[in-house]
Amino acid sequence: MTDLLQGLLLTSAWGSIAVLLIAMARPLLKRLGGAAVVYRSWWMLPLALLAPLLPVPAVAVIDAAPVRAFGNALTTPLLPADAPLWPALLVAVWLAGALGVAVLQIRAQRRFVQAMGPLSPRADGSWQASADPGLPALVGVMAPRIVVGPDFDLRFSATERDLVLQHERSHRAHRDHWANLAVALLRCVFWFHPLLPWATRRFLCDQELACDARTVDPHPALRRLYASTLLKAQLVHPVAPMACHWRSQPMLKERIAMLKQNKRKALPWVSGQVVVVGLCVGLCSMAWASQGGAGTPSIGFEAEPVPAGSAETVGAQVVNTTAPKYPVAAFEQGVSGKVELRVEVGADGRVTDVRVLSATPAGVFEDAAVTSARAWTFKPALREGKPVASALKIPVTFEMNDEAPAP
């Protein structure tokens, strides 16, 4: 459970950095490449969320001699009495929030689909609804359909209808419905994130602006007609979370302003693409690299040097160790346990990272074992006579004895 919480916190932090970076880069990207490049910059967000979860190059792990800490050398409590409960409570709250957001989004999508009423196919490949809960729109994910309102033919001229349908076909061709599904999933997983509501609204706005640009850029003479078509349609209905709507009243002014801009030259557009790719690569590299090397004297501590390997390679060996302190809460309750640590040792013999591989019982002894391991020093491993980084797998056993805790 603690691994799940740490993963959520790590990805949330990098997601925040990605959103802030997108917000700061938007003016520059808009000048360089227009709405399409700005929309493409949102790739930074999912990449930044996934990068910290990618595996890092593994260092060969050598099994080390076990470490034991006995319950007769206590000072102040390292863990509160209810420490084992808070990870489970936080996970339960997160799950409840994720399920709640998922239910709300599914209900909103179903209400929108049901409000359209029966659909009938049209000769132009779209579908006509019996009611208008916020149409035209591209509705669905697995088999998306372009759905228009019952008064579509009456409200728009033939040329205007063709522009609307081109807009929705562009959404479908560029898989924007899958992007909306990804946003819906992120809203479930990161429902607690304070920047997510703004990021969702801004993403959907950039999606519509990019689709507008793709529709009118091949036909510059139709920009004025396209703007007047937008003015004919005002969306006042609740929108579906997984639908690409033609009408969008909150961003109508921004969409019309974008249509007044001239088509951009190829060189600035390419520059914008280069900037986006550079930002994605740089941010993801940093997020991925962030995983790396990520009282009273205790008695009863036992440790043995790590045996040497082959003639060419010698494993790291213990030089100086500090025994873990037995948590007071565990001692008072008579709890014993075992923690298996992965200890990464640098070429200078110092501990660079400590990770918990397993712990029994969970949430009791991990902090004490990790805190102690970070202060250990080793004789570094040797490869062909040169010190190199290495990793050790060290089991730490916490055992009870009959002695009372020190005052």
C-alpha cells in the first residue's frame, strides 16, 4: 500500500510540473505553430506520469548476510501506535474518490446518450438524433458516431453543414475521442489533484482550437463562414465527458479570434514541433531519472561481511553499521517481524539508496530499517580492481527477547 501511495505522490508531482510547463510554454508555442502545436504539447502530461513508472537499469543484487535487531534497546517511539493503519485508510479514501468520480462521469455520459433519443442514419454518414442535448458531437469511444440534432438541416446551410461534419470527422480521424477517454481516466485516478480541473478545461479547449485549425486551414476563404456557423450554435446543455462537441459557448470568443489569424508558415511550425519534442524528452528524462538513488546504542546486532564473488568481481563488504532501533509500539505489543532491503552502494562505499522489497508485518518496521541502513558504510565492490556501484539484498530481522526496554 505504501508503494501505491508513493507512486501516486511521485506521479502527481511530475504531473504538476508538466501542467505548469505547458501553461508557461503556451504563448510561445501558439506564436510558433498555432493551435495544433499547443494541443500537441499536452503529450507532456501522460508522458510525465508514465516516465517515473518505467524501470531503471537494474544493478545486479547480491545476497548479504542477515541483520538482526533485538527488542532490548529502546529509546523513543519511532512509529505511532496507529502507524499500520494510515496507509490503508489513505488507500481507501483514494479508492472511494476514484470510484465516485468514475460513477459521476459514467452517469453524465449515459444521461447525454439517453437524452439524444433514437438515432437514424443520414446519407452523409452521420446520425440524426431525436432530441438535442448538445449536438452536433462525436459520441462514443469504441465505435464513435457523428450525431447531429433534429434541426440540423434547418439551422445550417449546405456549406455550413459540410464544415460542421468536416470538423467532427477531423476529431475522429485524429482519435480525439480516445484522448477524452484518457482524460476521464486521469480524472478518476488523480481526482485529488488541484491542477487537474484547470488542465481538463484547458485541454478540451485546445482540442477544439486544434480541430478548428485543421478544418479551416485548407480553405482560408471559408474562415468568415466558419465563424458565423459557430455563432449560430450556442451550447447551453451539460456536455458529456467522452464526446467531442461542435458547440462550446465558454470558448466561443477564443475560437473566433483564432480564425482571424493567418495561416502560419512552415518554418515557425517546425520550430514549434522541435520545442514540443524537446520539452517532452527533457521532462520525461528528468521524471525517469528521479527514481534513482531514489538513541541508545543498540545491542544484539549481527552482520557478516559479504563473501567475494569471482576472481574478477568482489562484492561490497560491511565496514560500519548501525543497528536498527526496535519500535516501541511493536515492543509493547510483542510484535516481531522481518524487512528485506535493497541497499545500493556507490563506488565510494556510501549508501546511495535504500528500498523496501518486502516487510512482515507491513507498516511496522520499515522506517526503522531504512533509517538505520542509510547510515551504513561499505567497502565498495570491485570489478577488475576498480570500485564500482553495486546492490545488496539484506534481510533485517526484528526479534523479541525477555529483557525490558531501557529507561
